[in-house]
Amino acid sequence: MRARVGAAWALLALGALLCWYRNPENGIHHLSKYYHANDFVLVTVEEPLSEKEKSFKAIASVEQVGDGDSAFAVTGTIVLYFQKDIPAALLGYGNRLLFRKPSRIHKSYFRF
């Protein structure tokens, strides 16, 4: 009986370790470890824009994050929202965008 309980705990611990290891947020190059307010961000739009009531929404993969002195290659995905006054035809799948904006990014957005 004790051997079965010990084996069950060992499998549980192994499963938890594998889940932590496979979570992209725990990777050493994840953007959440490099992004700070006012850094520039280079992204690639990964899907066509979807229209919302007052904005357009897009999923983008982050390629680089940096400040004025250095840039770091990173991994991660973020959600971008664009105001409707921007023509949707200007933005689309595969476009690369570089922006620098004060941080309004919540950590939960990095969880893709």
C-alpha cells in the first residue's frame, strides 16, 4: 500500500514538473523577463485582424524587445488592439510592427 502511495506521489510530482517545464512563460527568453515600460517591441501579426465594436484586435508574436542601447530576441505572444480610425487594409497577417509605448501591458497577456 505504501509503495502505491509513494508511486502516486512520484507521478504527481513528475507531472507538475513537466507542466512547469513546458510552460513557455518559464523559458529563459520569454518576453515577460525582458519587457520594461518604454521599451521598443518588434512584433509580427499572426492572424488577420478581427473587428470589434470600437477597435480591431490581432494576435502578434514578439520577436525583439529592447531599449535605445540594446535589443533582445524573445519569444511570446501578445494581443494588440487598434483604434478603428486606422484603415484595416494597412494591417494584416505577416506585417511586422515596431512600437514604443508606455507600459499598459498586464502580465496575464504574456500567458500564450
